[in-house]
Amino acid sequence: MLPSSLLLNLHVLGVERDHCGEANFWIEVSPLVRRIGDIAGDMKTGVSIIIPTRDEQDNIDPLFRRLQSMQVAEHYCYEIIVVDDSSADDTRQRVRGWFDRLPVSLVCRDHDGCLAGAVIAGARAAHYRWVVVMDADLSHPPEAIFDLLAPLSAGECDMVIGSRYVAGGATPHWPARRRFASFAASLPARLFTDVKDPMAGFFATPTRRLQQLRDDVPGFKIGLEVLAAGGADMRVVEIPIIFQDRFEGFSKMNKRVVLDYGKQLLQLCGISPRLFRPSSLAGVVGVAALAGWLVFAGIYLIGGGAVAALFGVVLATGGMVVTMMCRWVAPDGGAGGAVKRYRIIMAVVALVLSFAMQEAVFALLSPVLGVLLSAAALSVLSAVVLYVLAAIFVCSALAERERRPRLRAAAAAVILMVVALASSLVVSG
């Protein structure tokens, strides 16, 4: 039970069903937070600072002391919304200890939630026009909040990002391996935006942009979701920040975070879940692989040569995979001319990439397994590779996005094709 002195404003909101499952959640509100009924207009000019937490007890007091020293109230109406997902330590109690000093709301979610869902929940509890999203571990400098809000309040942009990768930004104490990993992880996100730090978790944007996001955003990269949802017309400003390692506690980075990021990228590409049903995958790959092997055997046995036979495998498996996926597994739905041209070009690129890969692998396998057995293995491999490429580049909604994402996807596919061709030349001698 909470002490009676802390039961100031306890709203039990019942059962929430979201992508993280079903769980009870509630909001505890400091008496310093203005009531929604006291706020004039649609959403009064001000800022809601959203801080998702899990097991951050040692960081709450230092963070809140820095926020208190900034005297935010002299510049903006504001509130602090802490969204806590099942902390096993005293995080919630530390937050409650500030109820009489800062305008804090504590959103308690008793389930193993993800950060994106926590931020969206915080935005839907927000009172004010703008939100600032930041981590609780002091890796994001609270003193930069005013810099984030200045261009937003002036109407110069739709989102302001605290960026590590613009002039003046830095990640001190990061080893070269971590810098490279961060850069590599950001490359797929560049399909959807021109910003230099699309993975940033420290940003400001109008509250409605977060409130309108889909409910099933997975993982940690909520800023990327805002950028992708905003499209080509979204005005984004990046300001430099010095990104510090966490003050206390342990990083939440783990395999689940990586998998959730991959899932988010697939969702943003618009790849249909039907494409990865076992029945769809096994059916298309099985039929295409059988057709590819039969074509190879026919061409090779009549003296057509291994290269000609491999080319036949690619045409057979590729044509069947793309046709079956677009017409059966993931129907097109009547795309326009530009989209159809894009899909045709990407299908050709996928075929060339698959051929280059197969020639190199065949050169390695045939001395060991023999020609026909190697061809059988390659037919299956070709069908799987082409299935994945077609799912990403041909049959997904990525083809229907704005021109820039399509061009970036095409560039990525061409780079893969060139690398595969070069590897094939090296291996085959």
C-alpha cells in the first residue's frame, strides 16, 4: 500500500491492451501538476518531459536535481512524466519522493513493456503541446532541453533531435568498436530519413505526433518511428549534444532489443506478416527450388554447361518466387506505374545478385558434393535468398513510399549486387 500522504491523485485506469500484452496500469499525479481541466485551449503551450524507466533508482535523484536547477517553469509550463515498466528496485519510490518538489506524474505499468510503448503511453497522458523524450540514465543532458524546444516553439520545424553526429556532437569514452556498431546499426534506418542520427532517443516534437503513432511499435527506437511516420514533408532540425555513458545502473541493451529493432524495420518497410508464415515460405521455396533443380539438370545434361544451367536456376527460381509472392502470398493491389517499374528493376537486381552468389557457392561445393547434388543445394539456397530479397525490395510497401526511400533501397540492393559479383569473380578465379 502507498502511504496516505502519497495517495494524492491516484487514477486507476483499468486494463490496457497493447502490443506488450495485458496488464494493470495507473497514474499517480503530484499536486503540482495542473489538471487537464485547468489548461485552456486545445493543448496549452508548454512541454511534457517523458522519461521511461526500468530499474533506474540511482539515477532519479541526480536527474531530477538537474531538472530542478534549470528552473524550467520560468520559461515554459511543464510537467515530468515518468513511465515505469515493472522496476524491481525503488525507482517508483524515488519518483514519489519528488511529488512535493516538481510537477511529476508517475505512470506505472506492471508488465515487461518496451520503451516505445512506454513513451507512447506517456504521450497519451501528457497535458501540453510539446513533448521532450529523454533517458533517465543521464546520457542525455537535461540542460539541452531548452535548445530542443527553441526551434520547435518558433515554428521552424516539426521535430528537433539531440544528435551525436552533427558538428559539435560527440560520444566521448566510446571505443572504436562501439562507434562502428552504432554507425552500422543506423544504416538501415537511413532508408526512411535524411537525418544523421536517426537512432537518437533524445528529441522534441508536438505531442500529437506521438499520440497518433500505431500501438504496436516494438523496441526502443521511438524517434525513428516518428521520423518514418512523418514522411518526406517532416521538417527536422538536429542540434549537437555530448552523449555520456549512463551515470549509474546497467544498460538495457540485449538480444531482444536487437530483434525488436529488426522487427521495427520490417514493419516500417511494410513487409506483410503473411510472407513469413511457415506455409507460405515452405510452399513458395519448395516449388521454386524443385523447378530450379529440374531446369539445371535439363540444361546441364544436354551439354549446356554449368554457368548456363546456373543461370537457368536463377531465372526459374526467381521468376517463380517473385510471381507467386506478388500474385498469391502478397497481392499487389493495383500499384501505379512508378511502383511497378521500381518492382521490376528490383526484381532484376535480385536475380543478378542471386546468380553472382550461386556461381561462387557452386565453385566451392561442386568439387565436394558433385554437380547435381550441389545444384540441388543451390536451388534451395537460391529460392530462399530470392524469397527474402523479394519480400524486402519487391513485394513490400517500401515500393509505395516516397521517392527517396525507394532510391535508398535501390542503392542498397545495387551495392549488395556489386559485392556479390566481386565475390563471385574472386572465388571462381
